[in-house]
Amino acid sequence: MNISKKFLSGALASILILSLSGCAVKTGNDKLQEVTNENIDGVIKNGVSTKTEIKSKLGGPGKIDFLNNGLEKWEYDHTLKVEKGINYVPVVNWFVKGTDDTKKSLVILFDGDIVKTHTFSMENGETMGGLVR
């Protein structure tokens, strides 16, 4: 009987932890998930990094474009949406629910095979829903 109580307590604790931790949905380039404002210049060096090096570090871009001035533009995006714990509270989640969102965007301009310049941005936000929103 004592083992059953321990098992039940452990199972309930596990369910509680899992329900409060939320689920995550990722879209875009997974390698961009590890890139931050602090380390981007270690990943890409203007005037030095090549297309081959960028592809080996980040994979292929989500979009390639050519500008009127002859530069080639590569775009990378990554979005992470983590469900809020309130989404798992019965009845309450009818009224309020949502996700904590992180969106990263990287644009690289190439002059031939070499990086001319790059820009990186990261935004944190939230998406809210339910009857109240």
C-alpha cells in the first residue's frame, strides 16, 4: 500500500509539472535559435565570411533575393511559441490563453561570395486569445 501511495504521488507531481511547463512550437531555421545579439558577430564576419561558411553554420536561407545594386540577399527566420501555463487550467482557458513568442530574423547581403553586411533582430512578445481577448 505504501508503494502505491508513493507511485500515485509521483505520478500526480509529474502530471502537474508537465502541465505547467507548456508546449513549444518552432518554425523556420532551427540553427538560428541559438543565435543572439551577443554572438552574431562571431557567426558572421562582414568582409570575411563566405556563402559556404554561412551555409555550413546556418544551413540554407529561407529566401534568396537579388537587389538592383547587384547584391545577393539571404534571409533567415525563426519563431518559437511557448504555450502559457494558464492554457492547461480547465474553464479558465476558455477566457484567457496564449503563448510567449520569440521571433528572430537575419538578413545577409553578399557582394559576390563574401558577406558585405548583415542585420539581426530578435523580438519577444505574446499572443493572447480566449473569450476575454
